[in-house]
Amino acid sequence: MIPIGRLKQNLQFNKNFGDLVEVMKLTATLQFNQFRLKKEPTEDFLHLLEDVFGVLLSLKEKNDLLISRDALPALFILISSEEGFLGELNFLLTSRLLGARRPQDEIACVGAQGANYLRDIRLDFSFFDSPGEKFDPGQLSKLSGFIAEKYLKRQVGAVFVVYPRFMSITLQQAELEGLLPLPKDFSAHSAAIPQLLVEPDIESVIEGWVRSWLGFKLFQIFWSSRLAELAARIMHLEGSVQEMTKLNNHLRMEYFKYLHGLSDRSIRELTAARLLEKER
């Protein structure tokens, strides 16, 4: 049996630690609510880019952005978190990545937590800093430029991104989304414009379009990822609070059971002593 002094220490430590976890949960909830107040990326710009692509299709009969290149390796982009208390979510993302990639496929990782997982299993990958909560345009441009160069130079045949998709405060999904080649329905946007001047050349314009489209798609993905991370952290900390409450209740019961046992023993000893005194 644990000594009563140790029980009391454990009870006080767990109470203090539980209070700390509760504060962390409230902080995560505040961050989530503040982030939801920010303006969500609109689909209007994406629709305009799709219309522009339709014009480019009319100028170039064979467009590699729509053609699958199965013989080439694919590029997988892993979007993970920079902060802690998201171990289960990062594990699910890494598992989704490993379940989809082939041995010859390349990996790029955004976020320190995912990079740690990949290093632990000794996989080679390219690392990119997270664009952060403010979605640093420089970091987004660096990542979109890396993807565009890999694909346009035919170093990879397809590009996929694995990220936590926000569904609700209680549900986050490890999503695998294909970025390149473009979906087949993009060909439906074809629209010719007579006497259209393209400068400096059609290839350069298509490359610029790819970078712009990738940049906006990544912005949407990082937006959903950030919401999913904050929601997952809230649920993780809420689970920790409940576990600490159960543990504290158990320790409190053990503590008072110990006290009652000491009290009962003292009463029995005193009663026995008085009876002996009376018999004498």
C-alpha cells in the first residue's frame, strides 16, 4: 500500500498538473475561436484561374498538366504541425503518406513534427518551414515554386499532398489530395479568345499560371490544416483533463480510504484499551 504521505503528494501534484492542462485547453480554444474570425479564402479567385486555364488550353493543343505520367516517381507533400499535443494526428498523417507512396517516390515535409517521424524511420525528404498562422507568402511561394519546378521539368509525374482536413471541432481527417496532373474536368473550361496576344511565350505563361494556382491551393490547404490542428489540440487536451479527473478521483478515494482505515484502527485500539482498563 502507498504511504499516506506519498498519496497526499500525488494528489496535490495531479491537481496542479490538471489545472495546468485545463489552462492549456482554454488557451487552445481561444486560439481556435480567434482563427475562425479571420476571413476564409474565397473560391472566386480559384474560379478565375480555372477560366484563364481554359483560354490557355485553346492556345496549346497538348497540355502536359492534364496528362498522367505514371512511369515517373510521384512527389508527396506532408503537411504536419510545428507544435506539440498532436502526436496522434501526425501519426495518422504519416501513416497515410507511407500507405500511398511507392519506394521510388519523393517526399517533402512541412512542419517539425512530421519531419521527426520521417527521420525516425530513416526516410529521405526535403524540408520546408511552415508558413505559420499568418500564412507567410514567402514560404508559400517557396513551396509552390519547388512543386512547379519538379513537375514542369518532368522530375516527377504526379504531386499529392497529405494534410489534416478540418471537418468539425470533434473530427479531423487525414486527407490525401492530388494536385498535379490537374483533374480531367479542367478540360471543360476551354474557351478560345480571338486575337489573343501572349507574352513572352505560352510556356512561360503556363508556368506562371501553375505557380499561381498552386499557391492558392496550398493557401486553402494550410488554412484547413491550421483549423484541424487547433481542433485536434482542444480534443486532445480535453481527453487529458478527463483522464486527470478520473485519476484524481481514484487517488482521493484511496487517500480517504486510508484515513478512514487509520481512524477505525485508532478507535478499535482505544476501545480495546478501555475494556482492558475496566477488567483490571
